[in-house]
Amino acid sequence: MFKKSLTGIALWIPALIMIVFLVSTAILLQQPSDKSFSSIWMLLTIGAGILLILALCIWGFMKLYQWKKVYFYVALAALILIPRIVWIVWIPTHAVSDFYYYHVIASYIADNNSWETLYDQGILSYAPYFTHILNFSNVLSSVYNIFGNSYLAGQLFNSVLMLAGTFLLFRVVKNWFPLGVAVTSSIIFALWPAYFMYSTLLATEPLFMFLFILALFLYQQVEQRAPSFFWSLLLVVTLIALNMIRPLAVVLLIAFLITSFLLRPNRKETLKRYAFVVVLFLVFLAGQSTINKLVYHIPTSNGTVGYNVLVGSNEKSGGQWSKEDSDTFWKLYNANKTNTAKADSAMMQQGLDRYKKMAEDGKLGEHFVNKMKNFSNESYGYDWNIYSDAPFIWYHSGLILTICNVFMYILLGLNFLTVVLALYLRKIADIYLFVLLQVGFTLSTLLVEVQGRYHVPLIIGYSVIAAWGCWQAYRLFARKGKKKTASETTTNTDDIGLMQ
């Protein structure tokens, strides 16, 4: 009985924290500066249009799958690829910021230049510290080797990753839930407006999201099969690859472990399944610097936590990039290029000192509210397109940003109602992993630097949780409808009997 109570508490706490985050995001979501679309009737019209499009897509794709699966997959591929290709061709952009370095470094590597040469010539710039730039550029160079050194090839590569990720998400969700949940979550994921725009650029997120979904699929295999070295090895390799693109694999691993230990009755078996995964992943983290040196043959950083904490603790910038922190980074990095751990440690200490000062002044709570506001910003897709020289969409900024926000509000509302419904029905275990991931990603990001694009990993959880909630609501209404019909039939039969 005591164990059941503890398990119940462990299930409820993340759900309640998620509810707080959902409400906070809805309150703090930044509004477009253009007020042309801010009237209640305009917002309701846009919201109704979004819901109608989603409903028609879900209904149509459900029918296609039930009719012929091949047609379903062809239509889903068209839904993902065609709008993105049209957008890329219609609104050409250029590589900027980190995207520029991905493109330049990948081009040089594809032309058979060595990492040492690029390092000596200063072409790598800050990439040896932010090793995800090296890692993604390395992957991108393989694409350029095949299709040519073209920014367009990188954009199309990301579109293909979106296709693969959506197909795999459908498979993952269908393995756990009914067809309706799988179709709905896939459609929401494929059509998410802000991420749609962002995924047409040369960002790392499409690769990260694909690896994230692949990790979910491999977690399923580890859970559903007898303890297997093969599936455990594939899971840990995927987590390592994901961590090299964006250091969030620890959040996934912890969520997998907690979910398995709480929901699987045989905990000794769970230990057998994940002991190898945990040990190998920790070995990778400990030896990451050595692995980087073996791959790139240049001095690289073992982590960027110090820089992220430094930026995230900047009260004036709300935890975002600032020239002040950039100057601090360059000063420390240039002085410690062969010993970046020293630079990282110095930035970490400065960041912790800032947090300590805010705590003493009673400003820590306000700082985290500002960070949550910046983290929740849903304009990242539009902003990065504009920043990447796509001026045409600026003339429609009010409409585009309003669509992004209304879509987000709809998903926040659906997620809120779903979590409440799951707690009421005592079915929170069904979506517990996704709730845990939402909480984990949010908490881990709020401790460091924040940007709107950093909440992209939440899209998967938002999509699945909303889809599950819609399906449960449909089942409840359908069940009530059947009971009502059965009751009316009984009443009519009794009336006939009386008349006879």
C-alpha cells in the first residue's frame, strides 16, 4: 500500500509541475507587435481555421490509412515535403550565424580539407568550443559530398529529416496508442507553424528531433523485448549521437529510467536492461574530450555548460546572448584555446556568482519569469527566416506571428485539459514519459541560456499528449452517446409494449 502511494505521488508531481508550466507559458507567450490581428474575432477566426485544417487532415489521413496504408504514407510524405520545398524555393534564404559556420565548415571538409588546416587558418572560429558545430558540420559534409556544396542541399536534407522523423513518430506512437493518436500527433508535428518555418533553414534541430524520436523507438524495443545487448547498444549509441548534436540526452535517459522503474513491476529486470546503457553513456561523457581529439585532431572543449550558465544568469538580457557575455567568452577562450576547461570553469563561476547575487537581492524569481518568457517565445521560426534574409515574409509578419501564437495556445489548452483528464481518469501513467520529458527539458533549459528555438524538443510531447487527450475525450463522448442511445431504445421498446 505504501509503495503504491509513493508511486502515485511520483506520477502526480511531474503532471502538476507541467500544468504550472503550461499556464505560465500561456500567460507569458509574447504577442506580435502588429495589433492588426489582435481582435477577439480575428483570433477566433484564425483558431477556428487551424482547428478545421487539423480536423480535416486527421479525418482524411485516418480514412487513407484504413483504406490503403501506401496511400497514407505517400500523402503524409507530400504533406511534409511539398510545402517545405515550395517555401524554400519561394522564399530563398542565406546561411547566417551558426548556420553559416555549419555550411562553410561542411563545404571545406567536403573538399577534403583537414580539420587541422581549418583550425590553423582560423576558419573554425568558435566551433572548437561549441563542438556541436563540428559534429553537425561533419554530418553535413557527407551530404555535400553526395549532392554538392550547396546551402540548398542542406535545407533539403533537413526536410528529409523531418520526413523521416514524422514517419518514425507515427510508428512510435502507434506502438503505444490507438491509430487515432498516432495520426493526430503526426499531423500536429508536421504542421506546427513556427517549427515548419524553422525546419526549412540549416538548423541542427531536425537532426536532433530525428535522433530524439529514434531514441523513443529504441526505448520501446528495450522495454518490449527480453533484455537484449543489441537493442541496449543501439539505444546508447543514439543517445550519444543526440548528445553530440545537443547536450540533452541526459534528460531522455533519466526519463526512460524513472518511467521504467515506476511502471515496470520487475525492477531487477529493468536494472538489467539499463545498466549497460547507463555505464556506456557515462563512459562517453567522461571520455568526450579524448573522443573529440581522436576525431578532429584539434583542441576542443569537453563541454559548454560554463558559457551557458554565464549567459543564462545575465539578468539584463533575460538569460539570452549579450555583447557583454560575448566579450567575456572571447577573452577567456582566446587565452585558453588549448585548455578550454579553464575558460569554461571561469565562466561557470561568474554565472554562479550572478545567481548568488540575484538570490541575495531577491530578484531570482523575477529572473526566471523573464527566462520562461524568452524560452516560450513562439516567433523563432519567423525571426530566423527574417535574420536569414527572407524579407518578403516581413510584410505579413502580423498574420504569420498570430497564426504561430494561436496554434501554440490551442496546443497549450489541449495539453492542459489532457493532463487534468489523465489525472481524473487515473491514466497519467499512459502519458507519463512524455510529461516527464516536458518537465525535464523545461527545467534543464531554464538553468542555462534560453532562446525560443530551445523549446523545440517540447513539440513532440505537446503533439502526443494533445492527441492522446483528444482520443480519450472522443471515447468518453462516444461511450455516453452509446449509453444514451441504448437508454432511448429501451424506453421506446417499453412504450411499444405498453401500447400493445
